[in-house]
Amino acid sequence: MKKWRYLFNACVIVACIFIALASFGEGGSSPIFQATSDSSYPTYVSEENAIVETPALITPINESKVFKGQTVIFEWSGVSGTLKYMMSFSQTSDFTKQTKLFGDNKGAMNQSTTSFPKNKAEGKYYWRVRASDKSNAQLSKDSDWGPWSTVGTFVLTTPTYYIADYFPMSVGDQWNYTSGQTTITGTIQVNNETVFVYKNTLCPCTFDDYFTVDERGMLYWGNTKDGIFPEPLGPFPPTWKIGEKKQITFTKQDGDILKSDTLDLKLERLEDMTTPAGQFKNCLRFSVSVSIRGKHYNHYKEVLHFAKGVGLVRTQRLKGSSPHSGCFLAMEDICCPTCNWTQELVSAVINGINIP
């Protein structure tokens, strides 16, 4: 009889444990990161949370843009006596569907650095914060927490990159590469527009090119050999997002030959790049595929890196390109029949500032 009584008592104890575990998970979601150094299993307490003050949201300011894949600091005013904060995000203002987060990994700090993954839905989000004076406060137990703050908003979106920020152009700008130099030597007037004269010694060219870069993108206006074009070629599109693909197609008359050029462009990602000129953070990495149809068919592929406020810091011709097929920004490979070479920035002068 005693044996059966012991077994019965053991079953009751096990059942109680499972009931406690089940009630712990009700009504809440698992935290993405937890702000506590206490490694013990959290337990319920009968004492109510004593905090009645609400945190005041500071940043981000309402309707601010928050970019996917980049870190953003959420900050709020501190509440006296707090041992832990909890944030909540939702795409609905009533928070019917929400993601709950503990504030940070230092308990009572009144800010959190968060990054939203690239697959997170874009659009308007709502966020709020509340405080607790319990180090083992549980997400799903409202009595462990003080009242919620007012609701803040932000807009989650994919960052847009403006190509004009990566193509600085002013007279005197100069880029020195491993095999030559490019310089903006002056300007000319075309149809009441100021167009920059771009001199290139990376190839044995005997003419200068004409470019502008503005809100329309990058435009090619001709050269001293062929003269000014009736309409500028391009543009290299003015705005880009990571993963975006664009195609530029244009035709031009070269003597009695009509040439048709197609550029397939893709902004692959942001990438840090180190060259003899130094380290450049968050460069735009483009892949470029160029097809030139005329008397001869030529094709080449390149990978380009542009640093913000500096310009082109590295270009690499890829294998499989046609020999002597030219190069983006007139960086010819006439002396490189293998079509597999790299140009890197050694030094530069941008708007009077020396790099490095």
C-alpha cells in the first residue's frame, strides 16, 4: 500500500511541474534577447510590481525611417527603481500581434540597440516600453510590469543610396590608381549646363570625356574626339537599393557603324574595401556586364567599388571578357589581353582634401 501511495505522490509532483511549465508559456512569446545576468530559472512571485511611472520615448522620433539590416538605437527616459525594461513592436497600433523584447543585456539601461533583418516586412511600426522592479520579471505576466509608455512610431524601409554621393565632381579632383590617373581638369557649357572635363591616363587615349553627376544620375556628354552628343548617354541611375538590378541601353553612330551598347548593373551589397589609399567602409559593390554590338561584338564584366565622398576605389575585370573591349569609365585594358586585371586607388584629391 505504501508503495502505491509513493507512486501516486510522485505522479502528483510531476503533474504539478508540467502545469507550472505550461502556465509559464501562456499568453506571451519568447524573448529575442534577455536583460538579466540571473541564470536561475524564473519563478513566479506573489508581490505585485511597485512601479507606476511610465517611461518617455526619446528616439527614434515618430515617423523616422529605420533601415533594414542596419542597427538603430531605441532610447527612453529612465524610471527610478527599475531592474528591467521591456519593449514591444507591432505593425498594428493596438498591438494585437506583437514581438516582445527585453530591453537590453544590462538590465536597467534605458536604451537598446536593435537590428531588423532584411526579410522583415517594410512599413509603419509601433513601439512602446514598460518597466519592472523585478529582476526575474516574466514577459507574459502583466503584474510583473508597470504601465506601458505612450506609443511611438517608425517606418521600416530599405535604405536608398544616391549615386551622386559616390561620384564627387569638382574641378581639380584627382584619382591616382595602380596603373594611371583620372583628373577633372575643367568645365564646358553645353545647353546652358556645366559639364565636367574628365581626363584619363589609364589607357593611351588621346581625348577627354565629358560627364555630369546630379539628381538625374551620371550622364556622358561626349568627348573631344567625337564632339558633344545631341543627347547625353545614360544615365547611370541616380538611386539604388541593395539587390536592385537595372539595365541601360543606348545607341550611337561611329562613322558608318551604328553601335548598340547595353549595361546590366546590379548593386550587390555594401562591402568594406582596403586599397593602397586606405580602408573604405560600406562601399557600394556593383557588378557590371557590358555588351557592345557594332562592327565587332565585345563583352566584358567588372566588379566596381565606390566609396561615399571618394568615388571609384577599386575595379576588377573578370575572366570571360572579350579582349580589348574597353572598360567602364574608359579604363581601357589595351595592354592587358588576359582581361583579368585590377585597378586600385593609391591616392586622391577630393575637393582639395588629400587621401590618404
